[in-house]
Amino acid sequence: MADSDIDEVFQQLFSRFGREEVIRRLLFLIENADPDSKDSIIGSSKGKKKRTKSKSAIEYVDAMEMPRRRKGKLRELAKKFDEKEFLPRVGDMRDLFYTHGADVSSIGTRSASMPRVFFFLSTLSEERLNAIIDDNSYSGPRQLESLSNAIKRRRKDYERSVVNDGSSLDDQEESPNGS
């Protein structure tokens, strides 16, 4: 039925029953429509895709079948992943795969690559998983902040010592009595 035909039917309904009554009845029909009916306005999904919330890394790991100890280690990494403290960037994911000789070409977005990453992690030895957890490996540039700050402090201390007494920290460290 063309829009003009529908408009004509509504005009006839409006003139016969009144605009308010037609709208009230139409709203009633919409609210009480069977969502599974193929003619239902509410249930109509033509051109509409339902968005499903993607699983978090923890939910994904929980759904995996594996020994409890291994799952515990993966859950720890998954928690950090969800908080963006582990593999915060796609580049970190690629580094992980590259370091372990895995194919990096299929790494796309961070969220889309998450299942592949955790499947891959599930194949690593417990020792390697422990090393990744203990060393905060693949935790992105934020983990380098403390190292960067230490270097900056050392540099400032060095510059201050050269300006103050004309000697370097290296000269002071070589002196047996610290003078």
C-alpha cells in the first residue's frame, strides 16, 4: 500500500471516529501487538540488527574449558585486560603475538581480537603466563612511567651536582669515602 493510500484511509478514519480516538486505538494496538508476529510493528526487524553486548574478557575466559589453575591465571589477565592494564593497545597485542611467533595479520580492533588473544594465551605454558603476570609484560606505555620518572630524577640529580660542586655523580660514586 502506498503512503498516499494510507493517508487517505487515516483521513477517512479521522473524519468518522475523530483524530484522538484513532490515535488512542492505534497506540493501544501498537502496545499490545505480539512482538513475534511478522506483521507486528514492534517485532519488525527489517533493516534493524539487534546489538548484542560483547562479552568482557572475564566472561570469555569463564566460558573456556580448562584446568582451574590455568583459568585463574587467565582470569587475572582478563581482569587487567578489561581495565586496560594488560594489552591496552592493538600494538601491544601484536607485540605479544610477534614475540611468541604467532600470526599478527588477523589482529584487528582490540575488542574484536580479544577472543583470539585469550585462546592464544590459553596455549602458553603456566611458567610463561606467570612471567607475563609477574613482569606486567604487554601492559603498554603506562608501565614505563616509573622507569621514565626514575631516569628524569637521576638526570636532575646529576645536573644539580654538576652545577653545585662541579663534580659529577660518577666522580662521587668512585670515591671510596664519598667525599
